[in-house]
Amino acid sequence: MQRKKLISKTLTTAVMLALYIGGAQPSITSAQEYTDQLTGANDAYAAHGIRTTVGMESTYTFAEGDVVKWTNAYPAVEVWDEGTHLKFTTPLNLQLDIKDGATSGIYAATSNYDTPGKLTAQDVNITGQSTGSNYDINRIYISGIDTYAADIKMENLNIDITADGKPESIADGIFMGRDLEDEDSEHTLTVTGAANIKAVSKNGSYAWAAGIEAQDQAKMNFGKLTIATEAMAENLARTNGIFAAGNSEINAGETHINVKGISPNPDESSYSYGLNAIHSSTITLGDNSTIHAESSGDGAIMTIGVRAGYHSEVNLGITNNEV
């Protein structure tokens, strides 16, 4: 009898220990790759268990390490419908790889200026390239963020993109504009933490690379900002750290800019601007900022650290400017 009791106690303990160990183990989820466009209520991410939608607001919660791999010639994330709000509570990781086309990581516009689209996020990481030599489309284009009359707010932003192709290669880290008919409303792109932007354009007869391009009353605010751009062209190479035009306004804290333009053709030219403000625009940088600009080539070259023209204004804290 004593032996039976001992066996019973041992088996019970073993079963309880197994249940305890099994229950105590954390759930293990591996990172997933997705290929669907993110647009809100009608996209595929509810079926993936990532999106919930209430009214016009869609909330996305990705697992750690999840990535959206994008190979289509239209945006990976699109905010368009009136009043649409896309909200990302975990890091949004976009990897772009486009052939013979034009693409953006995030495209945010509006169909109604009174109730524009919105995007809010924590960390956003956008990497990738657009490549090719399709003369029918005239240019190879890529942007990390492309936005018109929409409100965007995020904590941290990393963009690393390359345009590599013919006949023209164009790369914008961030492009922001606004329809000129929208005279009254104000829309802002804000990064409260750190923004790191790298944009490279190469191998076209014409190459353009800008860390930030602001047009037509665009407004952007940044915490700490780092920009590196490089344009390498057979003929014309153009690069800007920050380009602001059309009554646009860029405000940033401590900022570090490094730009480089290269054009080997002796009959052509390259230019590099660290800051380029024109047509009633304003750029303001905080203390401890640095600007480095360089151009090289066998033809005409121009290198300017800071330019303010056509009724524009550049405000610098304690800044080191190297050309």
C-alpha cells in the first residue's frame, strides 16, 4: 500500500511539474514578412491579426521584427480617404525594392482639405531602392515619405533609400507639398525624437538627391536630425540636405548634414547645397549643428553650405559650416 501511494504521489508531481513548465514558457513568435499594402479598413491586415478598425481609425500592432517587403510601383502605405487615420503602435518596418518604376514608403494625401488623412506612429524604418533603365517612364524615383496636405506624427524615423537608374534617378528622403488651392488649412509632419535620413541617387544622366524637399507651404518639425545625401550623375548631379521652397517652413533641433555631388563629364556640372531656402521659405536649426557640403567633377561645380534667396530666411544656432 505504501508503495502505491508513493507511485501516485510521484506521478502527480511529475504531471504538475510538466504543466507548470509548459504554462511558464513565454509564447514564441517569429518575425513575419508581409507583402500587402497598408491602407486602413479595406486592407488585408485584419486577416493577419494586425489591424483593428473603429470608424475611420485603423490601429496596427506588428510583432517585433515584422517587415513589409514592397516590390510594387505604388506606395507601401497609403493614407487617402477623407478623415482616414492610420495608427502604428509598434515599429513599422518597410523594405522597398522596385524595378523600372516609382515608389514611396508612405504616401499621405487627402480627398478633402477640411478633414485630411492622418498617420501617427512610434518608430518608422524605411529602406530600399528603385532601379532600372526604362526610358519609357523617363525616371527612376523613390521617396521614403511623400505627403500632400496630410498630418503625420511619429517618434523616431529612419530612412535609407537609393535611386539607381537611367535616364534620370531621383531620391527624396521626405517630400512634402500641398495643393495651392488649399490656402487656409495647415498640415504638419512632426518627428519628436530622432530622424536619420540618407538619400542616394546614381547612374542616371541626371541625378537628384534630397534629404528633405518641402514645397508649397509645407511645414515640418524635427527633434534631432541627421541627413546624408549623395548624387552621382553622368552629366548633371544635384543634391540638397534640406530644400525648402514656396513659403515652406522647416524647424529642427541639433542637425547634422553631409551632402556630396559628383559629375565626371567635363561639359556638365554638379552642385551641392547643405541648406537651400527659396521663395519666402524658412529653415531653422538648433545649436551644435554641422553642415558639410562638397562637389567634384571635371566640369562646373558649385558647393554652398547655406543659401537663402528670394525673400527666404535661414536661422542657425551655433553651427559649424564646412564647404
